[in-house]
Amino acid sequence: SGAVSTAGKKAVAESLKLPSQPVVQNVVLFIHMEKTGGTLVRNLFARGNWSSTGYCKRTEDVIPDVQRALLAGTRKIFVEHHCSLNWKLPGLLTNMISDLNQKGLRVRYRSFTLLRSPSALTYSQFNYWQHHKFLSLDLYTQLASEMLLFRDPMKLIECNGRGMVGRATNFNETGGVFLNLWLTPLPNRSMLCGSSKWNETCARIVADFAKSDPDGTTNQRRRRLLRGDSDGRELSVYEEGAEILVRHAERVQRTVRKRGCESLLAEAAERLSTLSHVFFLEASVFSVEHIGNMAMGDASVNSGIAPVNQAKGHISTPYHEQEALKYNTCAEYVYGQLWARLASSAHSFFAIAEQDWMLPTPSSWSLRREYKLVLTPGSEIALGRSSGARA
């Protein structure tokens, strides 16, 4: 549509009961992937007295909620999108707000997410969500390979405090969604757990689940998992869970092998390009200060704020980064490349690699080598190539 005249805007504003010269309203969208510092972000915006839409609302409910709040004159609206994460929301909000601005509102819209080192993310996700489900850490790391690029497969099955009880009823609302890139479909519906490649892994999964059910009560229920299953057999609950998990792992392997990391990097970059800002948890001081500026204004966040807590948390299982790395090679590459691309054009780039708080992940060390970062305590950072000036 063409530009709207001043008289037209006033007419629309009057019909919508809007002031002819409305005040500036603010909408900030936070795409909150799990275990990326989201609670801290939520607290920052709560301290800034932002009106919140609720972090577990579905996309189809968020859009009308934000629209109603804007038309009601709400000055500051924080949209935390978390439980039913849908990467179409940034574009949908952009279109809706652009339409309202054409009709006479003055809305400033910003959007962001936080990314985290894939290997650290895998451990943190297991530590917080999955340790009670009786799957061992090494097995979980294998099954949740390249998780940052896709999703946490354990959220595809339903568990209670005693372990697995069945498959999730709605995969789109189970949580555990990260970049959710496109996965190569499997060519047939035969059982992977019956194959030589996955048979031993499936047996380990079933054995781990059985630890939560010593009398076998849960595992006695049987049903057909796959329509048109060529093996024609029904599965126990634990066999069903094993099949769901290995099918996801197989799809990830085939996707990486068929598409390659460069193609996945391009898709990830395109997905993130729908946001106005991308922050990195490993540069927590830089990220917290900039997010805090969104929430409370430039003078409201102390430059000495503590970094995001990277504590290992709830369990005593040791974190072996090398074990996680071999199942996250593509995700680590994508993460490092995204950081290099986005950070190189960030304002005040020197703040992004504060030595005290940057985790020693392969991504960060690769970034240091590529940019020839000179890191000495208390000094700024010399760059090996020039940075842009995008805020």
C-alpha cells in the first residue's frame, strides 16, 4: 500500500479513538530458547515495569493480545515467546505493527534472542530438564546431537517424576525448540531400533527407562507406534520412547550429511535475520547491559553487573566438553560463524570478549584466532579486521 496522508492518519486515529499525535509506544519481542538466560531477561523487563503478554502463550494468541494492548495505549509491551516457540512470530509481529503505524500509531518494535555455546547448552539442558528421566548424560548427548540447530528430542516424549510414561501428545507445544531448522525426512517407516546401527542404542535407552519402573508397570502398556509399520509389531512404552529418540537422531545425522554445515549456517542466519538483535550468553556482560538498556534505559544498568550464572547446577555428573563436542561439530561451527558475523558489526565490539567471562569453548577460541583478539587483563581488544558501526 502507498503512503498514508496526514489527514488520512488523523481520520483513522479518530475512528480508532487514538490521539492524532500519539505518544511513542514500545514493543520488545524476546525469543526465549531454553537455558539461555531467559529468567534474567524476564526479571530485567519486570524491573523496567513493562507490561507482559505471558511467556507460554501461543503465536495465535500473542498477536491479538499485543494489538489490543497497543490500541489501549499501553506504553511498554514485553513479549516473551517461550513455551510454544514459533520462529514465524517475529515476522508476524513486524507486519501487524507496521500496519498499525500506517494507521496512525507510533510504535517502536525491537526483537532479540540469546544464543549459547552448543556444548554448554547440551549439558545445561540435561542438567535442568532431563536428569530425572533416568537417561545417562552420554546417551542423552548422543541423542540430542546438534541440539542448538534443531530441538531437544527428549521433549518429544512425556515423562513424570518417575520417568517415561508415553509420547508427547503435541510436538509443537512440548518445549525444547531451539533454531528448529528443517530436518530431512526419513524415507520409510520401518523400525530403526531393529537395525544394526541403532539396536544397541535402543537397548540402552530401554534399560535406562526401566530404572524408573522396577516392577514394569508402565512398560506393560503396548501400542502401535508407526502407521504402516512394515514390521507389524506393537511396542512397549519404553520401546516406543527409544524409537522416537533414535528417529530424531537419525534425521539429524542425515540432515548434516546431506545439507552440510554451510547450508545450515545459511538457514540459521536467515532465521535470525528476522530479529533486530542477537546476543550471546558467553559474552554475558555485554549482552546483559544491552538487554538491560532496552528494558530500563541507558543509565539503568550498572556496568559492573555480574555475568549470567554458569554454574553446573543440580547434579554431580561431570561435564566432559570433548564428549559433547563430537555430537555438536556442526552446531559449534554455526555458532562460531554467527558470532563472528554478528559481533563484527556490533557497536562497542571490544566489550564482547571480556576475558573473565568468556567460556573456553571451541567457538570462542576459534573466534579469537580468526579476529586475532589480543586479550590481556584490563585491556581493550585489538581486532585483526575492521568492524562496522551497526548498533
